[in-house]
Amino acid sequence: MFEQWKQHKNFMDRANFITKMTLGVMLFFFVIFVHRFDLMLYIALLMLIYLFMVSGTKFKVVLTFTAISASFSLLSSLFMIFYGNGTHPLFDWGIIHITTESLFRGLHLSLRTIAVSAFGLSIAFTTEVVMIFYSLMQHLRVKPKYAYAFMASIRMLPLVIDSLFQLRNALRMRYQMIDAAHYRGINRLHHLLIPLLSQNIRKAHRLAVAMEKKGFHDGPRTYYYKTRFGYEDILLVLLVIGIIALSHVLAGVLPLTGIADVRSI
């Protein structure tokens, strides 16, 4: 999905998409049942390190997406931090009541989100759109007409964006020659949306006709790409297990807070 920013490829680029998604779903459910603060902290930190190591993408790009993800994670926990219950107040002003308990519970929630987001970003940085749908067709038996339709729609998104910019620039020139009353408010939106929708509906129809003509049906077919399961998938599974195991060890050897269960503080 981020091919234009890729600098090099590694084993995770070659791992099967189904393996990555299965691990992502399992990690999501695993962190839900992690209530030890230090363990969750180390899982999040190691997942971030893992993301930067395997992404193979420009550092600034990875850092930008990581910062955005971390910001949303912190924002999602503010409600719990500001309005949580607790007996050890840290800050009290108006309706905002921050306690030690609410702070750690909110941060724990943020760490869960960061850990899952980091692994999700590593999947996004190391997976091509084409290989996603080929893997779904070949291993999960998704019907080709649906898979190719989604693939084509994703490939058309840049065309839609280009059409939007071209139309907007053309309208700027036309607006210089007509009265402003004709393009204020909702009229400006109509001038953008109606031509944009009509253009892309025609493109989608032509694409559908071309796909039908070339025989994109549900019967037996050959594939240009072959997705497989290999040693890269085993290595990926072992690495994720290793990250969780190392987090357990670090939480026991180097505990930063000593909180065994954030629900009981």
C-alpha cells in the first residue's frame, strides 16, 4: 500500500497476508486480556521497535504514521483519564478529575491501542494491495469477481483524486467569468459533486464491461501471482511469540510500576 515509500524488502514482505491478519486478530484479542501494566508497556514498546525494523519504509513516513496512531490512542483514553474513579487525586478542576487510578487505566488502554496499531502498520507497510486479494482468492476462496472488483476500486482512488483536483482548478477559472451568486454555498458543492460522480460512474461502468468481457467469472481460473505459505510465515509467528515472551521476562525482571492488575488499583 505504501510502495512509493519503500526502500527495501524483508521476510515480512514475503509472508502471506493471511498469516499477518491472523496474527493481528490474535494480538488484538490477546491484549484485551492483559491487565498487567508493565507487561502491556513492554509489548507496546517492542511492537514499535519491531515496526521500525521490518517496515522497510522511509523513516519519516513510519514516524509520521506512528505519531498519528499514538495521538489517536492517547485521545481515545482521555475520557477514562479525565473522568475515571479513584481515591488518589492528582488534578481536580471543574468536571475534570484525574486520579492515579484513572491515569494508569487510561494509559493502559492507550498502550493496548498502540501495540495493535504498530503491528497493523507493519502489515500495511509490508503488504501490496494485489497480494491481499490474490491471497484471499487462492486460500480463502473469495470469489474472483468480488476480489477483482475491490482491487480495481482501490486502484481507481488515485484517479478520483486527480479528477477532483482537475475539476476544482477548472472551476476556479470559470468562476472568474460568472457572477459570484451562482457558485456560493451549496451551488459550489453541486458543481463539484455532480460532474465528479458522473465521470467516475462512467469509468466504473467501462471497467465493469471490460472485466466482464475478459471473463472475470466464478469458475476455475489461473492466476498471474501465486501466494504461498513458507518459512517467512513461521518466522513471523515465532517473532510475535518472542516479543510477547520477552515482554513477560522484562516485566518480571525490570518492572517500571509494579502494577499487577490495573483493574484493582
